[in-house]
Amino acid sequence: MSDSPICRRLEGRTAVITGAASGIGLATARRLASEGAHIVCGDIETTTGSAAAEEVGGTFVRVDVTDADQVEALFKTAYDTYGSVDIAFNNAGISPPDDDSILTTGLDAWRRVQEVNLTSVYLCCKAAIPYMRSQGKGSIINTASFVARMGAATSQISYTASKGGVLAMSRELGVQFAREGIRVNALCPGPVNTPLLQELFAKDPERAARRLVHIPVGRFAEAHEIAAAVAFLASDDSSFVNATDFLVDGGIAGAYVTPV
């Protein structure tokens, strides 16, 4: 964890987090709880999701984020339990090994990634916005990626396309609902040192090295660093930040040549 002092900018607000059982989602649940938010942890993994909710004193809802009824139930539980839906961190996503070059990625793999990474964000926004409209305020943070801004020769074609869709959708929603007090932003992390990344790169160290060389700071992000960005976007400190891609990538998108 970071040693930085934690402000309580989110006192009494309700945050719904998908993919909350591990990685960025879990780190964000911890961070937003430390800032005073009520946390609703949504995840398909019951054991780890329940543990995450218990750790932060929140509520766990098992949810398949590709199922519209289950997503509706997630946000209804948040409202029924805590009386508001102030923050939606739509973060659940996958990056399976069969999503690769367009030349080798099959249609089933393409569709599965689109459903989890893009359709789920559509469903979560669709469920969250009516609550926020009735309140006259709210912050939605959708997890996109720096690959929504850049191309890679080592492609994960459906993942990249899905994150580009998340970015475009976030921009549109942020513009559409801005005058109703709702902000929508796309969080665009660089590679993050999560169990998913560790597993991927442990199997292929050359793949890790090929990516690491492009990061000016010389390392992958830690999950708590991404969580800090979510906390900023969720808070009133970012009250004029809307409909944008919020890059937290260690300088990757700004680099031409990196330090030796």
C-alpha cells in the first residue's frame, strides 16, 4: 500500500465496484472504503468476493456482468442497502490467451471478450445512470486501457477493440449526462502488476520484457496506484473532469524512446 495519507473525500457515498474480488477492483474497494465510502463488491467469484466485502465492511453481490438482470440487481442492492448510487467503477474484464492476433483469434473468443469487457460496461452504465439522474449527481469510472489510445504489434485484438469501445462510450455518456450532474470517465491504466499479469508473463518472460522496455518509469503499475486514480475521479476533486480518457500509464503513451 501507499504511505500517502488518506483523505475522507467520499464520506457516506455508495460505490459499486465490479471485478472487486482481486487486482485493481480489490485495491479500489480498499481505497474507497478508506475514504469513507460504502462499498458494494460485485464479482462472479463468491469466495474471494465475499472476503473482499467483509474486509472493507461492505456488501457482496455475486454478479455475472454480462447478464442484464444480475447487473440490475447489483445496483438495486446498492441503493436498497445504502440509499444511493454515487460511484460506479465498472471494472470487470478478461484477457484470455485465445485472444491474440486477428489471424488466430476465433469468433467465439472475440465475442466472449466483447461481452465481458464492453457489453458489461454498457449494462452497468445503463443500470447506474437512472439512480444518479434521480440524485442529480454521480461519477462513473469505466476501466478502459492505454491500448484504447495506442496500437501494438503484439495484439490482443478483441481486448484492444473492447477497450476502445469503452473509451468511446464513456466519452459519449459523459457529454450526454453532464448537465444532470453525472460525470463519466474512462480510466486508462498501463500494465498493472496484478495476478492476471503475473500469470501471463510468468508463462512468457520474453513477452513481459518486450512490454517493460516501453515504460519510461521502468516498471509496471501497482494496483493501489490505479485505485488512487479511481478515488480522484470518484471525488469532488475531479469535479471538472468529464468525458475523457484518464491515462495512468507511467508515460507509455507519451514515449518515443525510453531511458536506458
